[in-house]
Amino acid sequence: MLTVDFSRFPLAPGDRVLDLGCGAGRHAFECYRRGAQVVALDQNGDEIREVAKWFAAMKEAGEAPAGASATAMEGDALALPFPDDSFDVVIISEVMEHIPDDKGVLAEMVRVLRPGGRIAVTVPRYGPEKICWALSDAYHEVEGGHIRIYRGDELLGKMREAGLEPYGTHHAHGLHSPYWWLKCAFGVDNDKALPVQAYHKLLVWDIMKKPLATRLAERALNPVIGKSFVVYATKPHLPEAPAADEAGAPAETPEPAARPAARARKAATSTAKASAKSSAGAAK
């Protein structure tokens, strides 16, 4: 189940991709299938070992095209073990709501993303998440649980402060919000409640079969109760410094095209006035 929509977030074969806080690896696997050079990073060693096994299985099964590569590694999102400008694409999905220093994570992502690169950030949406918190303390008051609920404009503001330029947003997983409300109402760890079991079967059927009815239903529900808020952004290119001349001094900044034309018109006017004065003096 993908949260990032790759029709809005294009990925080219050979792109260097960091899936930060990859969890079980769903986005990393999709990037690998699309021919990217993927690094899946998470602080959970058990999950990373499972992701590495799946990468190996995908390679063995021929699911990844020639030239694609995939690495799974443990790491700290606040101290990424990569040089500046290492990646063309960074994905961080359902992670930032867990981390106290979310600005620090954004700064690290921007550091390792090359100028012109793209980033996708997904977090739980404010409205559906607020209902989960109201229904159950156990939903969020656990070690490593959700410590904040983002409003959309708040997340966009933090991304802009970090130096990113958002270019698109949407909501995803409208069918999943009612499932989490049921889990919170009947007990987050109570998977035996009949309403929870029934709804879970519906979601599994939807993910496996992708029937038209549920696809249309989710499309209609996403703007209203979509469980996730997704933002796409780019890291802008730095302005180029003026080139130095042979003596080492910075070259003069070229004038805008309109400025020389304006100066030419001014010079022509001055010449005309001088000619008129000269003619008047000769007439006397």
C-alpha cells in the first residue's frame, strides 16, 4: 500500500533514492522496481534485516530492472551517514510525527538532497488523527508513538523554512481512517473485535484485488477523511556566482536587455537636442 503517488512524484531509472525511516520497505521496494538506486534506512534493525531479505528476493525473482540497486541499512535520521547532495530523491513516509526534532530531520534531508532534487513527505492528517487521539490514549501514548499532529499549513511552513519549495499536496487512504477509529474505539491491541476483523478483511481484499468500487470510494473519501497528508517539494538550485575575469576580479553583472535599449534611446534624444541647439545658433 503506497502513500506516495508516483504519477505526481516521477521517478527515473538510475535515480539515487533515500527512503528515510523505511519501516517495512513498501516505498523502497516500489522505487527498486522502477529501476532506482535505493538506500532504505531505518533505526529498527529487525525491520532493516527483513527489508534486506526482500531486496535479495526481488533481485532473485528478476523484479528489478538492470542497473537498479538496493541497500538496507540502520541509521539515525538526525545524523545521516551520507555526504551533501548524495540523492536525487528523498522519501519520508509516516515518520516525522514520531520524532521530537522534526526540524533537525528536515535539515538533514535537505543536506543530502541535491539541488533540483525532489522530496516526498507524508504524515497523518490532522482531522482523522485528532479523532484517533480522542478515542484512545493507547493509540499515541506509547514508546516511539505519535508525539504531534500536523496541520497542513504547519508542515508546509516547516518545509519552506528548511529551504524546500512545495509544489503539490494531496490526501491518501480514505478507506483506512474508519479502520483506525474502530481500533481506537475497541482497543488498539484488540484485533478480535468483530467490527475490526470485518473491516480489516475489507482492506485486505481492497489491497489485493483493487476493485473499481473501492477505488472510486477511496477517491471520493480522500479529500474528506484521507488518513495521510502528502507533500511534494523540490530543493532549489543555488544562484550562480558571477564568473571571474582573467585578473581574478568578479565579472560585471550583465545588464538586463531593456537597460541598454533605454540608454540608447536616451543617447539618441540627447543627440537630437544638441543638433537642434546648433541649428538654432546658426540661424541667429
